[in-house]
Amino acid sequence: MHSVYDVVIVGCGPAGLTAAIYCARANKKVLILEKETIGGQMSSAPLIENYPGFNSISGSELANYMYEQVVSLGVNIELEEVKEIKVADKKTVVTEDNEYETNAVIIATGSKYRLLGLENEEQLIGNGIHFCVSCDGAFYKNKTVAVIGGGNSAVINALALSELCQKVYLVQNLSKLTAEQILIDKLNSKSNIEIYASTTVKRIVGDAELEKIILDKNSVLEELIIDGMFVSIGLIPQTDSVKNILDINDYGYITAENCISKIPGIFVAGDCRDKKVKQVTVAVSDGTIAAINAIEYLNN
């Protein structure tokens, strides 16, 4: 299939959805291509409490509101993985089955969960090892779990699990947590959360499903018998489809000042872009800037 659009947006997270809203309202013909989940990483957040307009909302609910708004504006959304972007006067976005010709592209591919890199880890994903509390936390009601990480997402996940689980261990490789203080204060008020600082996961034990983890705290090994483990150690940018055409830094992020890439007509938004702060509000800001830049480019 060969279709022509004014703008093709690669990625359906908050950055891509926001960009679609602005482009559609400027009467542009817009397509969003997404390989996995509407809402991106945001949709897996059990609770978002720092997004203006909502005291508290789940990531999946917020994603659904954005999705409904985008669809109401006539934006086409297809679940397809982008393999390549061909650059000429017109750009061609190539997926497994289709090619889409477009005048402008907005890359908003976001990030994916970072793994610990241990033996058995990938085999046990979904069988004791998880990333998304809102997706899988309910399986561990009244059970014992571990959360690996010490940033905002790890602490939010631990807090959410503490409402369900009998016991939650929070394992952080640094000497202290790096989450916001307000979250750490909430964490410290929970009697069923135990923190392991300066501790790494040395080994994952289990064949068909997770049985236990071996921890290393200052070279002292400790066995932790748990029912489930939620890995919350950050994200890896999804930039493979553009690494041959755009500037990518040493960490895999796209370098694009003011959301403008080095190629005319290609713009970048969200967590795949190199920047200091990565939050839903910042992704939405990126989506706005990238879309306005794309609209100006199309109108000239």
C-alpha cells in the first residue's frame, strides 16, 4: 500500500499524540504509526500525579483521553513498526507491509524498559518478571515482590504494589534513592516496604517461573524469596529506524535542538530526543514544538 500524508508521526506516546493534535488542527493529513502500545511508556504508569489538570490519574487513562481527542480530529492510527525512512524531496516511511509518502516526519518513538542483563531474565518476563505494575501488579495480591531501582518510576511502582502486596522490597544499587523527596516520604510511611540500598541483583533463580533472586550488598550475598519482580531501572531510546540518517549521541538519543533534526522536514519529540528532563509534560511540550515546526515547514 502506498499512501500520501502531510505528516507521518512515528510513535503514539504523549509526544506523538500531542503533535498529531496540533497538526490535525492545522488541517494537515496526519498518520501515526505505532509498533506496540497506544500511549507508549505513559500507559504503563500506575499513577501520574504531576500532570496539570489531574490530581491523580493512571497512565492508561490519560493515554486514552489523548487517543480519543486525536481520533476525533480525524487522525489515522496504524499499528505498524517502522523499518526505515527514505529521505528525498518527499520522505517515504517504510513499514513491514506498507510505504507511506509524506512531506514531513515527526519521530516520537520514545523508549523501552531497560533490562538488568542477567541470565534467565528475558525467559522469565511475564513469568515472575515484569515492568508494568498497572498491567501485572494485580497478580501479586497478598504476595511478596521486589522492585529494582531507586528513581521516580521505581518508587511509584513500589508504592502502588504496597497497596496490593503483603511485602515489597525495593532494591537500589546506589547508596540512596534518587526519586523526588515527596515520593520518598510516602515510601518511608509504608510499613510493608523494605529498602535495600547499595545492593545489586546478582542472579535470578527459576526455570519456568521466578523463584528467588540473589542480592549482592557490599560483596555479601543474600537470598530473597519472592513471587514477582518489577524492573524499574530506566529506559532505552528507540532510535534504530533513524540511526543511519539522524545524529545519535553515545547513549542512543537523537540530537535535535528545538526538536529540529539535521534533515529538513524531519522533527523529533519525546523521550527519544536528547534532553535533560524526561517527563510526560516535557514529552507533550516536545510534541507541540515539533508540530509547530512541521506546520511552518509545510506552509513555506
